[in-house]
Amino acid sequence: MIGLLAHDALLVALPIMVLGIVLAPVAVRTGRREWIPIAYSALYTNFLLVTIATVAMIVALVTHDFSVSYVAQVGSRATPLFYTVISLWGALEGSILFWAWVLALYGTVVVWLNRNRPGNLIPYTALALLAVSLFFGILLVGPANPFHPVFPVPLDGPGPNPLLQNHILMGVHPPLLYLGYVGMTVPFAFAVGAMLSGEVTGDAWIKLSHRWTLLSWAFLSAAIIAGMWWSYEVLGWGGYWAWDPVENASFLPWLTATAYLHSMILQERRGMLRLWNVNLVVGTFVLTVLGTFLTRSGIISSVHAFTVGVIGYYFLAFIAVVLIAALVMVAGNSDRLRTSGKMDSAASRESVFLLNNLFLTAFMFTVLIGTLFPLVAEAIRGVKVSVGAPFFNRMSLPLIVMLLFLMGVGPALPWRSATAAEMRSKLLPPFIGALLFCAGALVAGARSFYGVVAFSFVGYAAVANLREYWIGMRARRQAHGEGWATALFLLMRSNQRRFGGYLAHLGLLLVALGIAGSSSFRKEREATMKPGDTLTVAGQTIRLKGVWGREEVQRSVVGATLEVLKNGRVVGVIEPHMNYYPTSDQPVPTPQVRSTIGGDLYLTLMAFDPNGANATIRAIVQPLVSWIWFGGGIVVLGAIIGMIPARRRSNGALADTDLVPDLGAIAAEAAP
Amino acid sequence: MKRNTLLVSAALLAALTGRAGAQAVGASVAPVAQQAAADSVLEARTNAVATQLRCPVCQGVSIQDSPAELAQQMRDLVREQLRTGKSPDEVKAYFVSKYGEWILLQPRASGFNILIYALPVLAVVGGLVVVVVAMRRWTKPPENPSI
Amino acid sequence: MNWKRSLIAAVAAVPLIMLFAWGFTRDPGTIPSPLPGHAAPLFALDVFAPGQPPLSRPVGDTVRLADLRGQVVVLNFWASWCLACRDEHVVLSTTARRYAERPVHFLGVLYNDRPAAGVAWIAEMGGQSYPSMQDPGARTAIDYGLYGVPETFFIDGSGRVAYKQLGPASEVLLAHIVDSLIAVLPQHPTAPATKSGS
């Protein structure tokens, strides 16, 4: 019953969305502007209907209504409630429903907040949002229909994929990912709205979409970090990033979105890079569509690949339409968007932003080529090749190192131009940080060229960004006599974007440190142990206490108990285990990690002998891993701070000088 | 009692995966792994080769990182071949002769594959040229001073 | 709106879309094997499951591929934990029995499994007409470029791998390949008509 209700709701949503898609441009063209709110209502109504369907699905999952096909596919009476609820996004059809809901939510809020704005930007933005929603709506009543009636109704189901029941982060990573990934539809919709309405030559669409871009970027950053954390804790090889095609799919739009966050500032301040910004925004969305196409079409095999059906063809059609429409619109508007551009000097923050965009785009390009190359090579040579971590690590390290360096130079240089003295006073002090970190890395044993360079640049950028805080706080104390904490708070309050950005930089530097530390100084050993045996890795000693088995509601577990010893005393107990699910003959190895600020002790149960209570344990010691997760949190915090609406002074002027368009410069450039 | 039943069921489950009984039955499962080399130089060389070879039964992970049994057995084979004096290239060539180029985690830089290494470099170089040219144009003083 | 530029840009997208469309025409999961057409890797493996007369061999006997030169060899890799192997088990067993008098050897190789489990599985499946060997360390499996079970290799009379079958083999396929390989066997005056002993 509930399945039929939900399916009907989704069916009804389709003609409503079509109505909105037709009404919006017609209303603008014919001047019948009273139709525009009706077009907006199509968005709101779709949100209501998709919400009904989503709630219905959650209810069906929780009540184990196996007459609904999706529940019969992923549900099970034995699965704990938490995993039952999050199985909403565990398999393909449910994840499409969740995507449609997040998209409808974004579309509704965005349009509703801007519903009273005169002009044609919002109507065309709504059109773009409706068009994308329509595609997912079609999927939901067609190939991705999760509400197929199942008859005869089974008594129980197989439960979610075992890998997806193993860790609570499975409840965190996908929602964050969808909020970020799908959120990139919003700036895209604004860009389309701007191009169709002709407002693309102005900055209004950027101003309106900026906060949404930052929000989506924050979610996407958090999602990538959460995904890394999940795979680290669950997959058992002690790594957190394998350059798997779907990991790359989430990373590609992040790269272009990060570039856009910087180049957008250049457009707001100097009116530069208009065409480039449109390209970045549209490109980010196209990359999200590409990413979801690769995941769901089955043409590339990957850890994330959903089971494949005819839905791949729908996504092929979607990406074809999106790609061609995007190219047509951007190329067609390219004349209008060309600006002559004006810079004062190469020794300025502007040029650093240009280089930032260059390296981020080159990085995106490299990862894209690497991801698609197996497909291309097979098409042209007929031979299957692999492009894996060694390639990506090798090609991206130089780019990452350059970006780390730029992260230190950008905040230090002023806008417009810097004198030689200014450059000296701003760019030299952070070198102390570089030297310290370089020395530290060498002393700790790092020997790879890029490893040491990366550490040095992290030190450089850290000092540069921290110095900006310090300089600002010191100035406030001298001017207003504030205490340090007050100075910090008010400094950030009056320059949200800038200091939020520096905080995000610092977060990224922590992530970089965590990655550099865990890869440069990783030590591992594997041994078969009897109870009482000890194993020592990089100064950490563990002792096997025993092998055990236990039954849980939805799985059987075989594990080993290991004690962590320090100076002969037991300081911790770690129990890596293997989870056996009834639906799979391969167990899910569940490593356990003991994390401290300094590093992680990561234990995996590789094999065991139930008779002699032997266990083969792989122990990995990786320093600084927790800094990755912590740094990710700081990045998100920085983004949130940047999103806070800017304070305005009593005369209405913006308090954050970074946000004030450099009208003098723009006027000078516009003059013939 | 209950715990024995659990251990028995665990044993059955273990049999399903074929992992258990490394000591119990003797002959069959990877005896070489247990002589996990005290020779750390050999180990380092094995790691260097193993990180370049793809685990055939996993998704894109190297045989160095993969916990899969076949991956561990391939690692043992790599170690043994290195110990008997083969060069890393010869070891890799052996695996390529069995599994095809696919087994290498980065394509050999020859022929068509050169594109994957060249294009990113060209992109950076080309991009730098574009940025430098653009910056030059943008920092040039205006030719006609504004009235 | 510069339509000319739009058209050029749109055309630029076409090769990419065609590439994706082409991507649907093949399976990303299968790895083409370089072995067919080349000499089959030699092995010397010990029997752990004897099979049934007239094809049986004693447990502990060493089977060498080199000794089987001049005859067709069907080499099947399997495991007791492999669900798909169950599909082809009966087919392999009955076909082997049917071809007992022909110059073809059916051999099983256990992959990443305990021999005791293999024996139990054979008993559960009602017996296996031909012998199976164990492969310590999966050396032979790796030699044959194995990446899953079941995989079946068809080796011709001159010791070359003629064909590799991924997944369960059907009766029709088995018969077809074995027949065609027998038909091109070099006519050897000393080629045994039956395969008792080695």
C-alpha cells in the first residue's frame, strides 16, 4: 500500500515538473509574469511529493514491508535499526530516491529564498533545477523504481551488502556526499539561469550562488574525508585512498569547485575571468554527472559500482544532453563574457589565484585522464590496461606540492601589487616554518624527495596563514586594546571570508600533514601468532590473548584479542575480527584501530586456525593519520565561517574589505 | 557448549573461505608466507614490486595492500623470484605474460600509453603559457591613455 | 549568442559520448588472457582426490603436464567454496566419463582451499569421475593467470593453450572444443588409445 502511494506521488510529480519547465520560459517570453510563481510551485510541489516517497520508503524499510521491491532487496529483519534506516542509500534505487530528494530540497530552498527577485535570472534558474529533477523523477518511475510491488511477499530479505553494515560512518559519508555532490547543481542552475536570461555579464548570479557553492563544497570536502575514514576503518589494508574511479569521481568536482571559490573572488573584486568562471561552474556540474554515470553505468569496474541494468543507458542519455547543452550555452555566450581584464602587477594575490586555478585544473585534468584512460586504451588498442595508485601518486605529487606552496604565498601577498619590500617582509618569514618542518621530516627519517618538499611547504604555508591571523590580531589589539581572544573573534567576525578561508587552508594543511606522515613513516609487519606471542612494529608491541567467536543478530564474528603493551604493562586492547554474513561466503575483514594524536596502530585479522587458536595478524603503524580526519573538520569549520553573512557597518558598507568590489579598478578597465 | 558450537561453526565458515587450517592440515596453504622474510632488504624490494602489481581479485588494490589470499600468494612468488636473482622488471614481465598488461598498476610508457604521461605535463605547460600570456596582457599599461 | 561556436563545441562532445556508448559493449570485469596460443605452463601436482575408474589415479601420485603431450588436456580450476563450480561439476564429470576411451585427460586443480574440504565437496556432489590435484601456494594458478574460479583451460596435443573458459562450462562447449582438438591431434604411432597408468 505504502509502495503504491509513494509510486503514485512520484508519477504525479512528473507532469507537474513538465508544467514548470514549460511555464517558466513562456512566462518570461510572453511577459505573463504571473505564471512565474506557478513555475516555482512546481519545484515546491515536487519536493513535497518526493518527500512523501522518501518518508514512505523509510517507513517501509523500518516496518520490513517486503512487498516493496527495494525493501525486499536490502531489508532484513535481523539488521539493526540504524543500518536499516541508512540502507535507504545502500543500493542503487534507494540512492536515486535520496538524490532526488536532496535535489528537490536544494531547489525548493534556493528558489523560495529568491522568489521575489525581479528579473529573469530566477525563473531560468528554476527551469534548470526542474530539468535536472525531471531526469531523476523519470528514473524513479522507470528503471530505478524502488517501489515495485513484490508478490508473493517474502517473509524476510537478504539485508544490505555486508560491507555497508560494518561501520557507522556508512550513515555519514553518503548523506554528506549527496549534499555536496547534488548541491553543485545549484551554482550550475544559477549559471544556466544567468546565460539564458542574459544576466551572465553581471555578477548577481555569482553573488546569489556563492553561499550555495561554499555550502556544497563544505559538504563535499566532509564527504571525501568521511569516505577516506570509512575505507580506512573497514577495508583492512590500512590505506584511505586508492584512486578508485568512484573516489576520483567525487574528487574531480571538488577540484574545480575549489578553483572556482578562488577565481570567483577575482571576478567579484576585479571583474576578471567571467568566461572562465562560467566554465568552472558548468564544468563542476558536468563532472558530477560524469561521476555518477561512471558509478552507475557499469562501464568501469570499481569498488563502488552499483549492480548494473538498463539504467546505464539513461545516464548515458543524460550526460550526453548535459554535456552538449553546457557546451552550446557556454560557447554561445563566450563573446559576451570576454572581458579585457586588468591587473596591476604580477606580484600580487591575483596572480597567485591564477596559478592556483591553473594547478587545480591541471590536477583535475590529470585525474580525469587517468580515470578514463583504461576505457580509451581499450577502445583504441583493444587491450585492457590498469591505471592505479602508482600513476596517480606520481603525477599528482608535483601538483600537490605546488598547491601547498601557493597556499602560503597567496595569503601573504596583498591585492593589486606588492613592492619588493612588502614581498620580502611577507614571503620570507614563513621560510622559517619551511626549514623547521624540513629539518623535522629529515630527522624523523623521511627520505623521499617529494615527501620532504611536501613537509617543508606545509610548514611554509602554515606559518604564512597563521601569521595573517597574528598580524590581524596584533593590529586590533593595538587599535582597540582588545584581549587576544576578543581580537581573534572580532577579527574573524569582520572578515569572515578571508579568515574562514585561512582556517580552511590550515585544515587542509593538517590533512596534508596527516597524509604525508602516514605515507612517509608507515611501518608494517605480519606474523602468525599463538596466544602469548608478541609482535613488535616500530616500537609498538602487541600480544595475542586468544581467538574467539560470537553470534550477533545479523552476522557471526570471529575475532582475536590483542593487548597493547608498553613497558610490559597492558595499555590497551584491540580486537580485529572477521564478520560473516549469511548472504556472502567471503567474510568482511574488520580491522581495529587504536588512534592517538601521534599515530595509529592498525590491526587486521588475516587468517585464523580454529583448532590451535592461531591468528595471522597484520600490524601497521602509521603516524599522524588522525590529523587527516581532524583537519577535515577544520576545513569544514573554515567554510562555515566563510558562509556567515557579512557584517555591514552602520553606513551599510560591507565590513569585510575583501568583498568590496574594487570599483576603481573595474572602472579603469572598462574605460576605452 | 555454546562456545564450542560457535567455534565449530566458525570452523565451517572458515572452511568456506579456505583461509583456516594453515597449521592444521599442513601441505596446502602458502607455507612460504610463514617464512616472512627476516631479510628486510628483500622485503623492501618485494614491496617495491608488489605495489606495482594489481590484485586480480580485488578492485584496483595492489597485491602489497590487498588482504586477499591470491594477492598474498602472488607476493610470496614475487619474493621468491627476487630471491632467486630475477630483476624487478623480469618479475613484472612474468606477471604480464600471465595476466596481460592489466596486471600493472600503471601502464608501460610505450606507444599509445605515452599519452597518459604526456598529456598532463602538456596541460600544465600549456596552462602556464596561457597564464603568463594573459598576465602580460593584463598588466600592460593601456595604449591609449584615457581621456 | 554565437551559434557557430556553439555548434563546434557541441561536435567536440560527440567523440566522448561515443566512447561512453562503446563502453557498454564490453564487460569491464573480464580480463583477456594472454595464454591462448602459447605453450601451456608446465606443472607437476599431486593428486588428492583420486576420481573414479577408469580415470582414477592414486592419491599422492604426481601428474606432470609434460607426460601428457600428444593428447588433449582439459584443466579445470575449482574450489569447494565456489558456487558457480557446482553448476559445471556434473557436466565435467559425465563428459570426462564419456570421453574415457579418447585421447583426452580431464584434470581438476583445487584453488585456495583445503584438500579435506575439496574431498568433502566431491562426496557431497556425488563423486568426480577424474582426479583432482592440489596446488600449494597457488603457483600453478598464478602460472595460468587465474583470477577466479571456475576457469577451464583446453590444451591441445602440442602442449599449447587453445582456449580458456571463464565461468562454468556447458556440455555443448566442452564437447565442441574437445572434439575439435582431438581432431587435430598429430597422428602418433605410439599415442596411447587409452589412458591407464601414465
